[in-house]
Amino acid sequence: MEEQKDKLEKIYQKLNEEEDTVLKKWYESIIPKIILLFPSVAFALTFLKVNTDKSILDLIIFIAVGGLLVAGGIFLNYFLSKGK
């Protein structure tokens, strides 16, 4: 009985250590995440500041159309290069 209790305690401690490790890794990588998000946030704020007559919906449409154009170019390049 005590052996099972010891095994369960070890498993519980191991799971707690893994959770702490995951959180530590996430918090350690928060600076690179902020660096990656900063240009997008800066662009959105600048877009809305310069274009005062535009709304957030206009910004989302602008970004979506740009993303579709880029994706279309990538797919077109892929299909044209695959045919060779």
C-alpha cells in the first residue's frame, strides 16, 4: 500500500515539475513574442492614426486582401514551378 502511495506521490511531483517547466519556458520566451507582435501592433495603430476616417473593419479587410494577394502569388509560383 505504501509503495503505491510513494509511486503516486512521485508521479504527482513529476507532473507539477513539468507544469512549472512549461510555464517557465513560456515566460522566458515572452520577450521574443513581444518583439514578433510589435510590428503588427505598430502597423495597426499607425494605420488607424493616419487614416482617421477608417475603421478597424477597414484595417482587417486591407490586411486580408494583402494576405490573399501574397498567398495567390505563392500558389501561382508553386504551380508554375511544379509543371517544369
